[in-house]
Amino acid sequence: MTNDSSVTRLARALREHAATLAPGDQLPSSRSIVAEYGVSPVTVGRALARLAAEGTVVTEPGRGTFVAPRPKRVEDVGWQTVALGDARVNTAHLGRLLEVPEPGTLVLSSGYLGDDLQPTRFLATAAARAARRPGAWSRVPPTGLPELRAGFAATIGVDAGDVTVVAGGQSGLSAAFRALSPPGAPVLLEAPTYLGAVAAAQAADLRPIPVPADADGLRPDLLAEAFARTGAALVYTQPTFANPTGAVLAPSRRLEVLDVVADAGAFLVEDDWARHLTLDRTAPPPLLRDDRDGHVVYLTSLTKPVAPSLRVGALVARGPAAGRLAAIRRVEDLFISRPLQEIAVELFGSPAWQRHLTTLRAALRERRDALMAGLRRDLPRVELTHVPSGGLHLWVRLPADVDEVDLVTRARKRDVVVEPGHSYWVTEPPGPHLRLTYAAATPAELTEATRRLAREIP
């Protein structure tokens, strides 16, 4: 066994064993661990490497593995409270979503594809080829490999010269907020919205202002009112399969929203993270296509439809905004890893890309339907607010008498991980909600999860 679950279990067992020993005591040899736990030498090596990385053990070549010295206790860090000042950003909710779940947990919170849905064989082959390519570890232009920029441009329908490669959607979002609005300014966010957008806005020292959205997406009338009331020059929206609601901006609202933004002399950040995750319908074209005067800054990523660690995305902007974004990108990380970019180039140029998307969409459709069936069968008091035609999430409203935070805690005790809805609101939520995802659990696991949740919502 060399899979990550085996490594996690062994690391936990060895960690518990090390806790019973004194600093400097030696752990059993790798051969003894193999025999005792029935795992492979590779699994032992990976588990020990994990413990060494976290500071639990130290490995001395030729001698063995020993319990690491206990860190010295820090006596007084109170001075840091004064030096740091106010905390501008709270990433507790975002950090919770990034936690790696324990083996056997039913995960209905992860916004990333499960291992079984990722094109790992193709990625492994592409990574090997990319690593051997001449110049694979050399520098690249700050805006990205020309071939990759062209690949994104062809998918989006724009000029490759307007594309800047970024390290995934979150990095691109952070750069956009920093580049397009000065510190202290208001930024309008559709409500509810992606909690990473709230965190990115706070990190850029912006003031998040909610603008209500419904099943047809952002409301143009309330958007115009928010611009007039706040003087904001930036709005963030997800017109296609929004996280968490799954809403798609209605055709009748598209030009209205763009007109409101143009009248305000503002920028609109279009987060198109779910373009490749269509299930029941063809995704509408990006708002960017209807924007003639450079108001829309477009963001997309390969992370969601491919794999969590393929941190490659693209920002599209025109005019001075493009230069401002490029400058921010250079300051933050100079350029994006060339091997990752080379892998993405291979992905765009391979027939395996379309095959993967076809297979992925069918699997996600099956999982979404299994989760909806489980909700209707086991949780009749829970309201599915919208049946999404794409994306990864179901947004459900809980009965008014259910405390969502308490429910999430009780669900974890049944090894079911769900996400409370209040994290997706900038201000007070209108009622208790859950965001349930179907990306990282099989249909059978989703069915079992709703059965367990039913015990907590009678």
C-alpha cells in the first residue's frame, strides 16, 4: 500500500508512538515498521518524511530515526499584538476548506475533484515530458508561455496578448483586487459569494459590500444602487454556475449589468472558475465577450476541472488595467513555474482534454443527482434553493429551527464534513444554509452522507 490514506494512517500511528518516547529516543527501524504494520518500504519512507517535515522526528543517515527535541516554549509574545495591529483578514473559513480529511470521512465540503475524477495518468505522463523538455527549468516570460496564453485565448475567445498566466484562480483574484482598487476603497460582492473572494478583498485592504443575487444571478437594479450609494469602482461576480448557489446570470441581465458597470466607470471582475463544469446545458459565453471598453477583467483556472495542484489560471484585461495587473503579478511571484505551464500546454493540445471533460461531466452529473435524490428522500425539511446546471455545489436552506454551526459539528462526529452557509455572506445571513459539494464523494458516499445527516435533522 502506497496510497495517501496508507501514508496518513501510518504517520498517525508513528506520531502517537513517538509521543510516548523521550526526545532523542530511537524509533524502530524501517524494516521493523514494514513488518509490524504490513506496509511497503515506500509507505514507510513517505510517512517518516511527513513526520520529519512537521518536526516530530529527525532522521540521521546511517543511524536511524529519532524523536525530535521538544521546541522551546515561547514565554511572551504579547508584544506582537501591539506590533501587528488590527487583523485585516480572517481566513478561518478558507483554511477549514483546505483541510485534508481523515480517511473514511464523507466529504461534502471540498471544492476540488476527488482523486478518482482527476486525469492523473495523463498528468503524470505530461509532467514527465515537461520535466525532460529543453529549458524546462528555465525562466519564462512574466506573462506566461506564449503557447499557454494562446491556449487560454482560444478557449475564452480573446486575443492572446491580453492573457496573463497566474498561479490558479485565488492568486489571480488577489492580484485583480490589489491592482484595480486602492486600499480602503469599497468593493461590491454578489451575496452570497465565494468566501475566498471575501478573504482576498480583506487582504487587499478593501471594504466588501454585498449586492444581493438570486436564482438569475446578480440583480442590476441593486447593483446600480450599490454603486451610487458607495462610490465603488469595482464589482466581483460569478456569472456562470456561481459558488455557492450554482446560479447563472440570466440572458436578460447580462447587458444590464455591463451597462450599470460602464455608467459607474467601474471594473467588473468576472470569475469564470466553472466554465468547463457544465452538466445540463451549454455554458453562456463570458461577459467579457460583450465588453467593448475594457470594463471586464476575466479570470479562469484549470485547477477545478483538472486537479487541485495544477495551480495554473489566466487573467484577461485590456488597456492600462492589463499593465497594472502585470506589475502586481511580477511583484508577487515574478513568474509561474514553467513545468506547470508546460503541463497545461500539453493538456490544451491533447485529445485527452476533451475526453476528460466528457467523462468528468457525466460523473459529476451522476453525483449531483445522487445528492439531490438523497436530500429529497432523507431530508424533506431541507430546501434545495436551486438545481444547478453546472459547477460543483448544491446550496440548501435549513429549517429555521436548525443551528447550522451546531449541525456541522454534529455531522463531523458522524464523519460527514459539510460547510456552514454563513461563511458565504459578507453581512448577516437571511437564514441557516449549507453548501454541499459533490466533487469529492462517490454516489454511494453521497447517499450514505444524507442518511447520516437525517439523524441530525429529524
